[in-house]
Amino acid sequence: MPAPRIEIELDKITHNARKLTALYGSKGICVTAVTKGVCGSLRIASALLESGIRSFGDSRIANIQKMREAGLDAQFILTRSPMPSEVEHVVEFADVSLNTEISVIRLLARQASKRGKIHRVILMIELGDLREGILPSDVESMVAEVMGLRGVKLIGLGTNLACFGGVRPTEAKMRELSAMAGNLQQQYGIHFEIVTGGNSANYQWFVSTPDVGLVNHLRIGEAILLGCDTLTRKPIPGLYTDAFTLVAEVIELKTKPSRPYGEIAQDAFGRVPVFEDKGNMERAILALGRQDVDGSAIKPRIKADVLGASSDHLMLNVSGLGLKVGTEVRFDVGYSALLRAMTSPYVEKVYLPRFHLTVRV
């Protein structure tokens, strides 16, 4: 098989999606499956449809366009605030978009009106993570203006946490979002179809809260794909964490010093590296680099240590493992590694034959 490659077990992804939609559904929360981590893969999206998912979210309109044009029967949500330059495509291919800028919503309204369509919008609220979001003090005026625009319909509120700033989606944060949604509904006599409380990081809040309030929607990517709680990266009970396997091939195997020798300057990425002297070690170079994957977010399934990577080379300490040039090394991947590998045209995507899985509880 070609290398480097990422091997994908669709049955495990389908299983994870079914388990999570049932879990969140037990308290009335619907799930949108986020596909940006797999570059809008049609094979994975189709597997998610088998699980019962009927809503996909992606930050790239090109991925949504690909899924829409493939005929996938689902609702599509653009999960990144639209660029003004892409509003025509957003109105054409996305059913819903998450928004924070009134100037962009006006453009969406104008474009939708030209097409005789109604584009649905969700306003994202800033609750401390400092990625995207309208400041709470500005929400009322934004709601009033959006409600007066032709071509768009305000269908909900949302927030994003534990992403840029790492701020936890706590009980207090979710109550704040629910209270804001409730107050706006009462003030303007409207009903929000969606109050989207966040992403895979909301797992701990969900399992511990006695009352989800008005939160009825989550945008779930990593937990479906990698089966983990993104606040701790620990496995979620009953889910598979190994649906994706990264495979790379050894192209050099030599015993060399553990510490570079000579006058040290910046490396290829503008940093001055520091290495501990551990004596000589057997070092393997794999045909895989930063252009393909985030080397800090992969873990070998053998007892090897990742030493670092350049653009096209990954260095491992493989002392005593008996590898040879041409040996394939398999890795578990974290989310940032998956994201980059699925985007890289140099990493082959291999979908393994589907099997009946042993049921997990």
C-alpha cells in the first residue's frame, strides 16, 4: 500500500456517532457532525449519514459545496463566520451560517434576496474564549437589526469555548447562554430553533449537569472522529479512539549522536533547537514531515520516541526495535495531526473494508 497514508475505519466512526447522538439526545440535544477535521470527506460523511446524523458543519464552504454537490441529504452549517468575498457561495450551498458581523449579515441578506431565498443565521456570542463572538452588551441591537433584514432569518444563538483560549464550557457559561436566549426570546417575541452550546469540549458539562437549560444543539467533530473528551483527551466510555491510523515508511536507519554537533543557529522553521545529550541512538527517518502532519500530535504504536520533524522528514529514536529501511511504522493521531494529514495531498487516504464491530457498552 502507498505511504504515507492514513487508514480509516468507517465502522468505528459510525459507531461513535450513534453513541454520541443517543447520549446527547437523552437530554434533548441534537448533534451537528463537524467535518472540517476530515476535509469534508464524502466517504466519512456518508458513514455519518448511516449513523442517523442529518446535519453537517464545516468551516470551509468548499467542503460544504463538495458534500452538497455529491447529493448528501443533510442540513449544512457553515461554522466559521463567512468572509464577505464568499457570501454568494454561502447562500448557494449552506443552509445556515454562524455570524458575528452585521455587515456580513447584510451582504448575506442582499444575496439571498437576489436569489429569492431565505438564509438562516445563528448569532455567536462571546463568552470568554476570545475567538469569535458578539459581546453580550451588543447582542440586543444586533438581534433587532437582523430581524429587520429581508433574505435572512435569525434562528438561534450560540457560543464557542475551549478552542482559542481554552475556556471551559462550565455550568455557569451554559446558564449564561440560556439566560441570554430566554431574555431575547421574551423581549422580541421570537423562538430560537437552535441554541448551540459548543463543541466536543461540552462533554463534561453535559454528563454532570442536571438541566441543560435552553441549550439544544452541539457541534461535534473530534469526539466522533477520535472518541475523546477534548478537555482532557481521555477516551469517552464506549467509543473507539483508533478509527484513524497514520502509517509512514522508514527511509533511513543509522546510529547517530542524539545531539547535533557544530555551531547551532536557527532551524528550518526559525527556531533555535535545544537537544539533550543521550549518547548515540538508532535513529530512523520516516518519509513524513510537517507538510503532512503535526508531529507533536502523533504517537507511535511501537516503543519509539518522536525526536522532531522537518518539512519532509520525521525523526524517531528506535533503538533496539529491529526496524529496517522500508519498515512501516503506525501512529495514533491527535486532532491537529488528523486535520493536517486529511488536508495534505501527499498523505493517501485509505478506507479499510468494513466489518461488524464488537458492540461496546
